Amino acid sequence: VWIEGSGFGSSASDVEIQVVWDDGTDTHEGDVVFRSDGKLVVTPPGGTEDPLPTGSYTVSVILDPDGPDGDSVEAGTYTVE
């Protein structure tokens, strides 16, 4: 999944990023595959070994999740089939 935004930093950035997949009941943390200042490529949690249950997920990117100024960017809703 491509996510466009700003302030993501580069792959060498020290700004921590957390990608959350939320189905309204549970949240799951996804993996960042590619990172630039304006784009992220993320994969759903679990991969092929332990895939997410089917359903609709709201994907959010949290910048600096442990810091005082953590920003959240909603990336959209995605369906896992």
C-alpha cells in the first residue's frame, strides 16, 4: 500500500513511524517497506504466514508515536480478502 504524506523522513531518519491497521475491534502494526519524505510503502501485518483476517481496515501512520508531538495521518481504508 502506497501512503502519501509529509514529514515521513528518509530511511535513515531517526523519526520513528508506526503503521496501524484497525478493523474497529483490534489494531495490528504493519511493516514499512520503503520510506521517503513524501511516501511510504507498507505491507499488512502478518504477511503470508499469519495474514490479517478478512475485512475492512483503517490504516493510519503515527509519526514519533512515543514522543510528545506524535502526529497521526489517516491513509485510508483497505479491504483484506
